[in-house]
Amino acid sequence: MPPVSTTAESLPPTTLPETPTTQPAPPTTIRIPTTLAPATTIPPVASTAPLVSATPETVPDTPELVLGAPDASPEQVVKAVDAILETAPSPDQAAQLATNAQVLAVVSTSQAEEIFEALDVSELDNTQIEALIEAVQDAPQEIRETFEETVDIFKTGLDTYVPVGSNIPVGTRRTLVAIGAVLTMLPPPTRIRN
């Protein structure tokens, strides 16, 4: 077999097939309507931000708004609590006051007693009970003592509250008392003589 030469001189000339020429597509016309659709207005979105800035100078006068303002001064909070306590507070108002740590930090013991007397713990949901325990637990000692004198802390629901002078939560104490009562009811062990 003779050697194959790969140089350009030995290759036969090739011709490319003719490609048909294409005509450009006719231009596309776009029709734009002469009348435009009416503008759509988007309704304003209701804001969840307070209507009044809660700076100490501009805290609103409404007691409920004052109690919700994180920047309210202690004097403004006491004034708002007084306004609510002028008439006998409803259980809902009492729950709002008793679960507010800002309120319990500044009220007097007599104000706290009025709040706790109006409070119906059995009507509170779990979230409110947790908020109540947290607020009272962080309150000054005299407010906590007033709470314990006014409210039956051994009711169900206040299980995580730790009374003044104790390290044991109410629920654990209740269990220990029940175990102690059962143990005292058992007959004493008998001794077998040999």
C-alpha cells in the first residue's frame, strides 16, 4: 500500500454546495391602542405602628395607650393605673395590669391589692398565666407578697410561680405536700420479733 500524503497539494479540490440566499422577513407591525386603560389605585395598607410616637413628652393620655407605651415614665404609668382604678376595674383590665411588668414595678401595695382582687385567675388563658407569673416574679418583694396574700397561688395554672422566701415552684410544693399527706396516712411499719 502506497503511503498517503496529507499535504494540500495532493488533495482534490472541493467545492462547497451553493447555499440558497434567504430573503429577510417582512417587518412586523405592532399596533398600539390609542386609549389607555384607567389607572388602578392601590388602597392604603393599614399600619400596625402606633399612631402616636411614644416618647416621654408625647405619651398619649389614654390609660391603655400609656400602659402600652414602652417609653412611658413611671409617673405616667402610675397616673394611668390610678385612672383605671378610679372605677372598679374589670377582670380584663385587671389582667392587663397584672401581666404588665412595667405596672407592677411602680404601683403601690394598695394599688396592687386592688388589681389582684379584681383579677380572676381561673379566666386567664395559658399565655396570660405565663405573663402574670413572669410579671409578678420580677416585681418588688412587697408587690409579690401582696399578690400571694390576695390570690390563691396554689390554684392550678400558677405551677411555675416561686413564692417569696422559697426556691421551690408552687407545682412542686403542691406535689411534695400531697406525698407528705399520703405518707402520714400509711400505717407505721410493724416490727417482727424473733
